[in-house]
Amino acid sequence: MKQKDIALIVVVIFISAIVSVVVSKVLFASPAKRQQQVEVVQPISDEFPAPDTHYFNNKAFDPTKLITIGDNTNPVPFSAKQ
């Protein structure tokens, strides 16, 4: 390698470094432009208000209780043979 070739490579590296810095500043946002406003979320509490007594009372209907209407003579009501 001649001394001219080494000088040319150094100049190309220097110019490409300058071009890459300029292009990166254009393409990527600066820290000032990256700031965004966000909503402030209220912290979650482990305390709950008492439920409405109109819907939640000790005399209310219990949907988990099994309800039987009349006698069921068919033990498998949804089978193909009846």
C-alpha cells in the first residue's frame, strides 16, 4: 500500500463519519423531542366500598344453587336415545 492510499482511506473514513453523524441527527429524534405527556394513574386501594344492599343482601337469589323443577325421569336428557 502506498502512502497516498492510506491517506485516501483516512479521508474517506473521516468524511463518512461526519456524514453518518449528520444523517443520524436528522433521522433520530433529539432528547427534547422524545418527551411525551402521560396520564397520571391513581393508585389502587385494597379497600372497597360496601355493595348496594338492594342487590347484595342475605335474602337475595343465589344463582349457584341447584334448582330442580318437577321430577326428572330421564337421567341423560341430551342423549340421542330417549
